[in-house]
Amino acid sequence: MGKPKKLLNNPANVVTELLDGLVAASGGELLRLGDRNAVVRDKIADDKVALLIGGGSGHEPMFPGFVGHNLADGAPCGEVFAAPTPDLVLDTLEAVHRGRGVLMVYGNYAGDNMNFDIAAELAEEAGIVTRTVRVWDDVAAAPLDRITDRRGIAGDFFVIKVAGAAASELKDLDEVYRVTVKARDNTRSMGVALAAGSIPETGERTFELPEDELEIGMGAHGEPGIARRKMTDADAIAEEMVDRILADLPFKAGDEVAVLLNNLGATTLMELLIVGRRVDQILKARGITVHRTDAGSYLTCQEMAGMSITLMKLDDELKRYLDMPARSFAYSRA
């Protein structure tokens, strides 16, 4: 398989230029943080708990695409597949702080953990109170007894959606943290990869996968999954993925869930909906009610072919925050 064709200028400038494009498309609702690779909301209420999200670029629209009304207040953006630096996180944190503390939500990766932690320590020294929620929704990444070793994948979106709504309404950082932890702890995901994405600066593929195979449980950067299979039909893949997700929480009859069908980059909406049809059938057969389904691109890996399935178990509180109106470049809900 050859190198993919991409519409780029200097590959070293992709993060700066994509953020310029995002700000231009936001209708004035987003601002660059000076000349730094971070975006913040144009207007942040003086009395709100701030929500900071962020991570490596290359997963658009995650993270900067979810900065907006009733969502995040700012996002520092690292280079492609690399964590933002501690000073960039700190500068963005300080820019969104409005006196009631800052909740930080990001995927559970070593570089992000280290750099956000350093920024949090420096912020605390400056008198800014912070809390951190690391998302670890990928059931394929580690056994349940090592859940804190798991990766954060597309379940980030549901957690950010709940956190953003809670931060817009609640005035206490600890309460926003409590709600967000509940959202994280009730969210499970699994992905399947059919073909690799690439790194813009080099054009090299992130992994090798034979044309007649797929990989169950592969991570958003091409991290190894749990099994390779010969290509098979959508129903069989949906059944294997959902069975593993349901067993992990575990979900049970009588539960109500939200479903996220996430395109990893090069998978069509047609394919997402075909898989979603089988997911819905499986859940109904298990006595699990689907409150809502979202389908589209939330966390991608360049032109990786494949998708992930996320389930969030709901209660009345999570449902209300998940359903609150929101508006950003990548996601809006009336």
C-alpha cells in the first residue's frame, strides 16, 4: 500500500494551520491562544467552573472541535499523536480559569498524563484549583482489574459532553468532578481497524495489516488490539465487539444506554449505520434500552479505516447532562 495523498502545505505546520482553519470556521466563537497551538472560547462566564480538554492532534475533531457552548472552554493541542507540552497546557488552563477552578478531561496516555499533571502542579502553586478525569473507556486495552491502564478512545466524547454541561450549570468544581467521574466510569468502548492511517509529516502508515484481515481492539494510534480476524461481515464484528463491551461494566437487562458509533477516519456513514442496526438489535434482545444514538466522526486517526462502538450506561443525572443543548464546530445539539 502506497503513501496516502493529502492536501497539505508544509507538513511541519499542520497543527497551526488546522487550528487557524478551525478558528476561521467557528464564526468568531473560538480564538487562538496568541500564536500557540491552543483554542479557547471567545466568551467564558466569569463565575463558571472551567473545562479544559486536550491531547495530541491527528484525531480531529477531537479535541479542539468540542470547544464551545456547554462543552469545553479550551483545548491545548499537541503535535500529531503527541501530548501538548506542560507550558502549553498551563497557559491554556490560565486562559480559561474564571475563579472557580478548572476540570481537566483527557485520554489516558502516558505523555498526556505527565504533561497535564505538571501543568496542574504549577497551576496549584499559582493558586488555581484543578481536578483531573482521565478517560479509560477502551475495554481492549487492559483487563478490568487494571482499568486505570486502559486507553481513552471515542468515549472521550460522551464524557466531555456530560462534563461540559455540568460545568455550565454547577458552580462547585468538586460537583462537576463527581458527575464527570460517574460519566467516565459508566462508559465503555471498543474499536476495529480495517486499514492503517498515516502520519502527515512522514506519510508512513501507523501499522501494517494484511488486505484480507481486520484487527479487533486496535487503539486510536495503531496500538495492538486483542485479535486479528479474516475479513468478515458487519454483523459478526458488531456481535463480537458488543459482547465484550456488555460483559465489562457489566451492562444488564433494564439498563438504559447511549450509543456512539465513531468513524476512525475512512469509514462511511453507510457502514456505521449498518453496524449500528445490529448493535440496536443486540441491545434490545438483552433488554437494554437505547436512549439515543450518535454516529459520525468524533475521534479519528487520519485515514484509518474502521470504527469504534461506545456505550454509556445512563441514570437520570447523566441523561440530563448528555441531552443538554450544546454548540461547537464539531457537535451541536438543540
